[in-house]
Amino acid sequence: MADNRGTIRRLATNRKARHDYQILETMEAGIALLGTEVKSIRAGKIQLKESHIEIRDGEAFLVGAHVSPYSHGNRTNHDPERSRKLLLKRRELDRLMGRIAIQGQACIPLSVYLKGNRIKVEIALGKGKKLYDKRQSARAKIMDKEAREALTRGRGRTS
């Protein structure tokens, strides 16, 4: 039997997070889910677009993530917008709480992926970008793209 613990399959990404925030640090967290949520997420029916992470009573929760109801679930289906508890070690939680409270950083989900048979959430601590930072990032991205294209055009020529 093959060992699947190392394989990672990305199920959803929050592309807007990297645009709106300067990512300072990332970490991995487990997530407490209901049965129909697991089946729905494995099918890729999750959106992280407007989601964020809140810390309440010493626990972290994923808030605002939309998990579509499972197609074959009946009355046992879940609420699509419910808060879901993140499974973190106490040391990681304490560190998150300190960074959010003292340094004014935000905690945001970057992606949801399957690691072996477990669903994991990649969370990040980040600082919000100002409008001029976003413009600068876009400009740098365009410059990198143009430089790559110039290099590939230069290689294609033969004398």
C-alpha cells in the first residue's frame, strides 16, 4: 500500500489575500469539520474570498469561508457560512494572539489543501497594504513578466 501522507492537493486559494496583505509569516492548521463539509471540501466546493480568522475565548475560528452544501446530503447538511474551529497548538495560538493584539497584524487564510487524508488550512500573519503598495506590487509584477519575456525572446534567436 502506498504512503499518501506527504502528497498535497490544493483545494482552494485566497488570491486576494496576497494582493491585499504583505505576508509576514505562514503556518499550517487543522480544521474541525462536519461529515458533509468534508465531502464538499474534497470536491473543491469551498471559497475563501471574504474569510478571515478570529480569536475568541483562546481559540481560533475560520469565519466567512463558504462551503457549499454537499449535493447528496439531506437534512444533515451543514450551514455554508458557519464558523469553523482551527486546530492549533497552544504555543501557536498564544503567538497569534500576541502578534494580532500588539503589532496590529491580521490573520488570514491563504489556502485549503489536502495533506494525505487530512484537510489543512494555510494561515498567515500579514499587514494590510496601502493603495500605493498595491500599485508598486503590480508594477514590479509587470516588470518581472516583461524581463522574463525578453529573456525567452532572446533565447529563441539563432545567428
